[in-house]
Amino acid sequence: MNKFTLPVIIEKDEDGYFASCPSLQGCYTQGDTYEEILENIKDAISLHIKDRLLSGEE
């Protein structure tokens, strides 16, 4: 399995946290805690990449 390092932006607001990966258009998520948002963005990135590979994108 390949490992990549991608930039992630995490913002905190009154409702919790929002995270996005600017390198992957449309890849974002939210969570209630910092720990949750870290897991959520890892999952979102993984699913985003898998979906693009399955659809034949690079």
C-alpha cells in the first residue's frame, strides 16, 4: 500500500470542526472533536482516492 502526505485544513467553529483536503477537490468532512475530525478526514481522503481509482481517474 502506498503512503502519501497531503495537506489538510482544519477549522474550529461553534459547532465543532471542519476539515478539507485542498489537493482533492470536494474532499471534506466534519466532526465534534479534534480526534474525530482527524479520523474523519483520513477516511474521507481514502474513500475519495478509491472512488477516483475505481472510476478510472488518476
